[in-house]
Amino acid sequence: MRHAQFIARTVFVHNNNVEEACRLLNRILGKEEIFDQFRRTRFYEKPYQVRRRVNFEKCKAIYNEDMNRKIQFVLRKNRVDPFPGCN
């Protein structure tokens, strides 16, 4: 197949259903954070605002990683019963 590198961002319109294709394209662009990048670069962002945003994004990523780790720990199936004999 030729141009295989573009297959992930190619949206085909089936049965003249343009609205469904637009929804799919918006979902793809949203997951790749292209809309966020567009909104950020539409206006000038002062350097102190850039620093605040970047620091907030770093803190948010650390928090989300920690919470995901805790959730995965709680959702484990093979945990040892912490209170044996209390059933």
C-alpha cells in the first residue's frame, strides 16, 4: 500500500455521511492534542504564562501517574487479604 504513514490520519466518508467523518476527525485531532496546540498558539503567550502552564502540566502529569499507580494497586485481583478471619 502506498502512503501507509498517512493511514492513521486519513478519514474516509462512507455513504455520504459527512457528519460522522467530521466527528471521527475531531476525535482524532482531540486525542493528538492538535486542538490544544492550535488554541495555545492562536494568541501570544507571555513568558511567565508559558512557565506557569508548563509547570502546571508537569505537576498534573506527576499527579495523574501517581493516581493511576494507586488505582491499579487497589484494583489488583491477587492481593493478600489484609484482615484474615474477619469475614
